[in-house]
Amino acid sequence: MHPQKWPDDLDYANKRIVVIGSGATAITLVPALAEQAAHVTMLQRSPSYVVTRPAEDIVANTFRRLLPDRAAYAATRWKNVLLGTFFYNLARTRPNIFKWMVARGVRRQLADQYDPKHFTPPYNPWDQRLCIAPDADLFHSIKEGRVSVVTDNIETFTKDGVMLKSGRQLQADIIVTATGLVLKLISGMRLLIDGVPADLPQTLVYKGMMFSDVPNLAFAIGYTNASWTLKCDLTSEYVCRLLNHMDQHSLAVCTPRVNDPDIEEEPVIDFNSGYVLRALHTLPRQGSRTPWRLHQNYIKDLSMMRYGRVDDGAMEFKSAPVNRSAYVFRTSSI
């Protein structure tokens, strides 16, 4: 079964379960399943970086005790933004230091049960997303013998479980395929501009919220390295700024245009996860400079989207046509 199609009536108590995958979904599922299952095996083709964090934010709770609600919220938000930005930049600029920190944390949790084969990824941190084990629940399950980790490739499925290429057989009553998602742009909608299908993979993303040459369409996506809602909040604010600007100047159409001949195109997501690589040909691209670049940085985006100009030279505006009802500004969340 796939986690996104989990049946409500599944009884997995005292069952042997194999979870295929080692990303965020698997890291979340495995310790939860282990609470009732006979045993859970996390089968991975390659390891992921797994870090631990307290399930409750002690600093945030302290802020709430000492500060008014609004101030406590703002302080907690900025604490999380700055810490997340620091560790992401450390991972990208000093990957060896970050690898050592993550490995030390795993060794501390597992002690003599630590096997580097299962926790040493073949890629640098943030080439794929990091996984978080709240309160080290995954590692506690491993130490208690309720969870085991196997690093191998699948040869085939059998009536009793999974046959690995090494020749080992994993017994399973239930197999969970936590193998990633199928990325689908704007929910798979067919987009027409004046009756002509839009070729979104040939567009550039404008400020992480619109497509080049596509009028009056905004979408909201979050960060891959921080809280999803941070960027969605900024996008929502910017759409309001854009609509207010258009109302104030009696404008009906806004269309991002690439008018810089020196802009170079790059993949829209700098990840090498399998589900991302499989979908890159269906996604738009990003440019080498603002406003066509996705920064994955809340502070940079805050400056651009909350305080930057709406009429920035890359956005083309047109006045309202005679039939105003022909133009509608639409937003989409993907």
C-alpha cells in the first residue's frame, strides 16, 4: 500500500511490516507503526540524513510564559527562521562539518547499535531533504528491537515478502511503499491562454509565484528547507499588493515577461531526490537572477516580496479591456 492511500480499516497489530523508503514519510511512519506491529523493517536503497529534535519547542514555550502572545509568536518565528537559515547555509557551504554533526548525533542515539552503512548517505546534506525524528522516536524503536534498517536493492516481491538482490529474504505481512510522490503542476490542470495551451515547462518562475508569459495566474508553494507556510504567507501578501496596485491604476492584466537577455535557465529545484528528478521535465525553470531565481531564503524573499517594487520592470501591466469580465485574476496552491 502507498501511504497516501492508507485504508482506514487496516489492522497492522502484531504484523510484520516492510516500509520501502527512507525519506520523511518513512521516518515518520516507521516508529508509529512499531508501536503495534510485531516488527517493522525500513528497507532503503540508500540512507538519508536523520536528525533529532524535541517534539516540543522549549524556547517557544519559554517565550509564551514570559512575553505577550504576539511578541512570543514573533520571537519564535524569527528564532526558527534564523536557526533554519544558519544550518542550511552551514550544510551547503561546509558539508563535511554538517555530516560530522549528523553522524555524531546518530551515534549518540544508537551507541553500539550504530552501523554507518545505514546512516551515511552518498550525497551531501540538502541535496535531498533532511529527515527529523521528533524526540528520537526512530532511534528508540531501533534500540528496543522493534525496528530494523536494511540497506539493499529489491530483486522481486514474493508471496512471503521481499527478495533482495543480495539474496536475503525479508518476511512481510504488509509492505508499505514510502517511495516518494508524483509531482503534478497545478494539479494537472490544462491551462489555455486565449485558446492556446500554455507550455509551462518552457516558462520561468517569477518570484516563486507566477509563470513568465502567463497572465493573471499566481500559485503558492513553500520552501524545501524551511516551514512550508513561510513562503506561502509571503506569496499571499504579494498577491494582495499586486491586486491593490492594479485596482489603484485601473489595470486588469499583469504578465511577467523575461526581458533580460542575460538570464540563464536552471532547474527549478536543486534536489536529486528520485521523485524530483523524474518530474523535472514537467516543471517550469528558474532564472539565474532575481526576480526569476528561487532563493530558498526567507529573509531575501521578505525583502523582495514585502518591500520590493510591484512595478519592477519585469511585470507587464495592461489596462482594463471593454469587457472587464473577460479577465479574472486566479490563484492556485500546488
